[in-house]
Amino acid sequence: MIDEQTRQEGLKYLAPLFELWDIGKQEGILKQMSPYLMYAFTIYPIAFLINMDNRNLCSLCDITIKGALDAVWRSIKI
């Protein structure tokens, strides 16, 4: 568990990603959804698969990675 100060500090590193998502929304490429949903639909699935790979429960072969990235992209693009 992390404290609030550490969490806020970590969010600073996500600012470029949030800005990129804002540009994508402004240009009509990405869905109009909160940055928290964007994070949930993009970062969490990849992090989950990496965790499963590290525990030897799911192999991150090219097919798995491509499938995950395709699913992530479909979840946020218009």
C-alpha cells in the first residue's frame, strides 16, 4: 500500500499520457471518457498480463501480446 503523497507523486509521471489521450479525444481518434477509464482499459490489462507472465501463468508470446493490444485499442478508439 502507498500513502497519498506517494500516489500523487506517481501521478505526475502519467501527465504526458493523459495529455496524449486528451489530444486523441480532441482529434476524434479516442472515445470521450475519463482518464481513469482510459487507464483502466489500457494500462491495467497489460499490467495484469505481465503479472501473470511473471508468475508463469500466462506466456506473453507475440500472439497474446498482439491480441491484448488489439483489444486495448478497440476499447478506446472511436
